Amino acid sequence: MFNGKKVVVVLPAYNAAKTLEQTYREIPFDLVDEVVLVDDASRDNTLDLAKSIGIRHAIRHERNKGYGGNQKTCYKKALELGADIVVMLHPDYQYTPKLLPAMISVIGNDVYPVVFGSRILGNGALDGGMPLYKYIANRLLTFVQNMLLGQKLSEYHTGYRAFSREVLQSIDLEACNDDFIFDNEMVSQIFYKGFRIAEVTCPTKYFDEASSINFSRSVKYGLGCLRVSMVYRLCKWGLMSSPLYR
């Protein structure tokens, strides 16, 4: 609990057996009430390991639903458990659980309803080994998205995010794509509903076990982000409609 608010950490997992326990052991359980792990049809023993280290709410998808589909199950379960604050933490140890107290406190003290862990603030991305082409693409995409969405985020592509219950209940997660573009569609909905997003500096690590997408999927993702931002702007201008913005 934090200020009387229930905190649930969700772990969207896929082949995370090598890094799951290290991630889980660093979660501050003096603040976090529950942990939910959703195994998206992994080919390793992620689910069995999750249960063995004490994760009570471990769910397995019998078929791979994609990164967005995994998150939908995560947030649905967290809300069912009565979460007031939900933090998505990748179990591949790319993002440190040691930032959880800071992110939880921002929402728990009613400063902002959403918090992102930014790899770009403080040069954390390059220092952590982010490939240069990904860094440049991140900066270009973020610049264009800020222009189209009318915002000033340092990045839209972090996988470390915290939300208030109100935010998750106000947006339509089911209208979002089940693939990686889910994150950007979700962010655009949050802004469309008028919520503000805070950012905290977040170091990151790039290594063999850390999840990442290849170059071709990165290009597809980048084009998808641009499409989401354009649709958002056209809907804001009243020039088109989308099931994302109702």
C-alpha cells in the first residue's frame, strides 16, 4: 500500500526465465501489494518459475497474443485485484525495479496520474547500450509525435509505465492493437482523455536476454507510430473518427 492505495506490479512475460527471478527479487514489497505475471505462451519454463518464486497471480496464454494482448490481460487482472496504482515492469531486467518507489509515489501522492520511466532523460539509453540506429529513430519519432500530439515527452517508446486506476478505466484498451503498437495507441488515448504524463530518468540495459525487436519490425513499428499520431491529430481536428477516440 502507498497512502492507502493498493499497488499492483504487472509483468508481461515471454521467455523470461533467465531474468525473472532477479527482477522479482528487487521489487519493493513494502510498497507493492500484488504481482501479476502473464506468460504469453513462452517456450521456456517462465510460468513454472514464476509460481516457484512466489508469484500467486501467474497466468498463461495458451497461444501467443502479442505484446499488446499480453498487456490487456495484465491490466484486466490488476483491476480485478482492486489496484489503485498499476506499474508495468518488464521481467527481462532491462528496467530496474529500484525506480518503483519513485513512480508509485508520483501517482500515490496525486501529482500525476501516469508516470513513464524515460531512457532518454540523462543519456540512459546510449549509456545502457541502446543501438545507435534505435536511439536516432527514437528521437526522430518522438519529435514528430510531440508535434502531432501537442505534447513534450522525452520518449514515447519506454516499456516502464505506471498508471492510476482512473486512467486504465477511462481508456479503451480493447480498441488497441495486440502488437507492439499497442503502447502508442494507449498513450494517444491517455492524452485524448486529457490526462498528463510525468517522466522519471531511467537507466536501461541492453543484453542478450533483454527483449527487443529486430530491424524490420522496428521499421514497421515506427511507421505504425506515425500513423497513430496522424490519426490522433485528424480526430482532434474533427476530420476523421476512430474507435480509439470515443
